[in-house]
Amino acid sequence: MDTRYLKSLITVVECGSIAHAARVEGLTAAAVSQRILALERQLGFELLSRVGHAAKPSQACLGLLPRAKRIVREIALLAGDADAGGLTGQLRIGAISTVLTGLLPGALRALTELAPGLKPVIVPGTSRSLYQALLSGEVDAAILVVPPFELPKALHLVSLRKEPLVFLSKEKSSDSILAQLKTHPYIRYDPDSWGGRHAEHYLADNGLMPTPLVDLDALETIAMLVTEGLGVSLVPYWSGFEHWGHKCAVDWVGIDRYDREIALISHVQTDRPNMMSVLGKVLSTNQK
């Protein structure tokens, strides 16, 4: 059995359609379909049910999927087994959006210089989705907002930076932050996100309940709306904010209990310990 075919099956299940999976894998939809059909002939049962443009896994497919993922993962690890330094092969890194444009670029540059045989695969997502991906083994490490609960002992956390809460407005004002929150439309950092809870705590502590103009879990978009004069917001001073700092007014809340903490989380027992050590090192030394 060609393990590339298993990888295509996994991609189809994760993407929800053969066409989407084909784009992810850089293949034609016909080539992906042929791989799935070849697997079905070898295994003797249907793997996917095709409804319109969607492709849903059969019950039999769902049953074999965990083992298929382990097989594909083990094959990916083979390249590094001959490297005594343990720095050859693929490393899957999950990252939230502000990390993708802030911490990660410089860290990746340093990572490839220190370990040219290491091939990082970047998986974007929200803190919540990346945490789940880490638990299920879909990523080797995740750079995200520290969860609002205690981590299981099987996970290891390295704190990377703390981002203070700031108030954003289009122009400087002589009014206090609280006064402006009462009189301007409020663009809310999604309170259901792990990072958005800090702004909610600040509002609650000050007895404020502004009606949000919109809820967003995208800090760059929030900053853009503020610069367009659509409202004010409370956000963490994220890595990469300097690109927006000159476009809007920034007032520091100045209370550290509202800080958003960014961390690298991985499994304590990992088959890539040296890679994880190097990743933690370059992230810690390449902060902005």
C-alpha cells in the first residue's frame, strides 16, 4: 500500500472535499480520486461517500483513520531516524494569526539556519482549535494564547511573551479610557476567544457593558476598523502591532492582570525532543 494514498485520504477527510484536498496536495482532483479508489480496491470497502461536491468518510473509514494517521506520521519520521542530532525531518507547528505575522517569521529564519534539515509545516488556527489539534496529534507544537484552565501533565508549556491590554482609538483624546468606552462604538475582541476574555474582565471590573458594534477574533482587522474611525477597542499589544501603531492612538491600561500570555505548548513525551528544544530556543530569542 502506497502511504501517499493514505495521506491523500486523510487530507480529503480533513478538507471535506476532493477538490479542496487536491489543491492542498498540489494534485489534480482526478489524481486524488484515483488514489482513493485504489485504496478502496485494496481494502475491499468504501472509504468515502460523495454527495455533490462534498466527500464524507464512511464508518469504515472513520475506524481506520487513527491508524492511517499513525502510519503516515511514522513514515514522515523515518527521515530523521538516521540523524544522530535529531534535527532532520518534518515538524508541524500550529500558530495563531498574530504569531504568524509577528513572532514566527524571524524564528523560522533562525530555525532553518540552525537546522537546515528540519522542514517546518505551519498550521494556522485559533488558540482553541490548535490546542485540540495538539491533543489529537495533528500538530507537534502550538504557539497560542495560554488556555484559561490548567494544562494536563502530559503537556509542556514555555511562556514566550506577555502582551499588555491597550485601548485603541482613531485619535488621541483628553477623555479617559472609561469615558471613551461609554461614548464610542465598541469593536469587541471576541469574548469567546481565549485572548478576548482579558478585555471582558477589564470591562466587568469597571462596571461597563458596552454594546459591541461587532465581535471579531482577528486583531489586525480590529485595528483596521479603528483606523477607519468605526469605533474603539480593547486589545492586547500583540507582536507585530508596530505596523499599526502609527495609524491609531494607543493608550495603555497599565494593569498586568489583563495581559494576554503567548506560549509554546507541546507534549512532554515527544518523538522530536531536539527539534522542540531548538524551536523553543529560537522563539524565545526572536521575540519582537
